[in-house]
Amino acid sequence: MDAYMRALGYQHGYEFRKAREAKDPDFFERDRLARIKLLAKFGVSREHEWVEIVEAFKRMHAGFSERYKACCGFDAWSQLESASA
């Protein structure tokens, strides 16, 4: 959550929670821009075919540490595999 908060430009958790809970339009714009930027880092955009976006998600997942994968609480890799089938 900390990385997401920082990606949106919030320095402190209380600023992030306040904006999210208030449904601040700026919060949603920051979220939209962060998602666009993340997809671009992996060479795709929302205009790409779904299969290309899934491949980008697989590359993202491959870069996660084993510790992070374990604490996610779900097997994201198998979900991505199912989505691309």
C-alpha cells in the first residue's frame, strides 16, 4: 500500500486515506495517471489488446519478490494464466 500511496504522490498515510475516503476527484485522477504510467513502463496502454496487457501483468508479477508474492494472499500467477487462456 505504501508504494501505491507514494505513486499517487501522497507523503503521509493520513493524506491518502482522507482523499480516498472523501472520494476526492484529485485522488481518482492521480490513480488514473499512475495506472497509465505503470502500464507504459511495461510497454502497453489501455488501447492495447487484452492479451498484450496480460503479458505485461505477467512481467510485473515476475518482478515481485517471493516474499511479496507470498503475502498477497492469492496466487496471482495462476489467475493471469487463466485470463490469457
